Amino acid sequence: LAKTTQPISMDSYEGQEVNITCSHNNIATNDYITWYQQFPSQGPRFIIQGYKTKVTNEVASLFIPADRKSSTLSLPRVSLSDTAVYYCLVGAPYGNNRLAFGKGNQVVVIP
Amino acid sequence: DAGVIQSPRHEVTEMGQEVTLRCKPISGHNSLFWYRQTMMRGLELLIYFNNNVPIDDSGMPEDRFSAKMPNASFSTLKIQPSEPRDSAVYFCASSGTGGSFRSGANVLTFGAGSRLTVL
């Protein structure tokens, strides 16, 4: 049973802010929330990680509510190069979480 | 650091042939993962090594698949005999021990992948 649920795909126009929400109702106390980005013909790459509240780096922001049962990745002012698959990973990526990455969320940025 | 290095990048083979995929993790990382990616199933974990020891191989599809990690700087994933349904992109990823790995605090660094086509 996957620990996370994400939308399958979404479109957005250039310059807009994109918010992707991941549901993880069964998150464990010690679990971290990590987001990865995958471009075509490349391996996934780390974007951002958080445990609670808000985290921001040069690429994105991650919002985590107090109950930690969901998290929202925010990409400000997307460009065409942000077209990619985005994965939300909760906790360690093995054991019962073997299918943690799954199919991810396909974000297509439209000119 | 050159990152996680995988070879070959592309392989086309015929059904029944043996396939060997190779991975060199980032120096100093002590965890190594092999993933398979297909359109149908997405990205799924095949096997996870920690300090060169297989910890979780529950994702290995069947006996035709085997993986080894003879030392900290090298791992192989072997398919023998290969079948058309094994066609996929295979990724290797490594991670260090800077944080608590059981909680997922450690970040995975992926290689560029090996695209396998079995005819």
C-alpha cells in the first residue's frame, strides 16, 4: 500500500505558480517528506525536503501543515523547463514503501 | 564528484540473452538502490543494499534477476535469461548516512539510467 497519493497530471501556463499536493495520511512520526523531479531521459533528482512547517530553497517551497498528513510543493513562476514528473516520497524508500515513487505527477508547462 | 555512473546507457538484446547492468555509486555513500521504471508501474524499487549487504530484495521480480555489490564502489544487476517484458529503464541510486535513513532524511542521488530493450 503506497504511503502517498498524488494527482496524475496537471497543466500550467508559463509564469504561473504551480502547487502540487501530496496526501500521506499514514505518515509516521519520524518520517521526512522529500520531493524529486524527473526530466525525460534522466533520473529523478532531489528538489526539496521537509519535516514540518515551511521550507524554501532556490527551486521551490514546501508547505507542511501541523498534522503532516499532506504536503504541497510550490513552484513559483514556472517556465517550460519545469515540465517534468514530480514525486513525493515519505519516509525511507524501501520495505513497505518499496513503491514509494510510483508514477508521480506529470506537470506540463504551456507557453 | 561525477555522480552515480551507470553503464551501458542503452542496450538492445534478444530474448534469452544475459544482460548485465553496472553502477558506480557516489564515493562515500553506503546505500545503493536499483530501480526499474516502466509506463505501467512507474518507478519501483528492485533491491536495496546497505554497506554492500542486500537489505531488501522483495522487489526483485523473479529468479532471473540477481544483484551483487562486491565492494562499496560497484554493483551489478543481472538478468538471465532476459525476456521482452524486462524492457524498461533501470536506475541506480545511492545515498549517504548524514541523516536518519529509516526516516527518509537521506536523499537519493540517481544515475542517468540504463535503457534496456529485449526483442
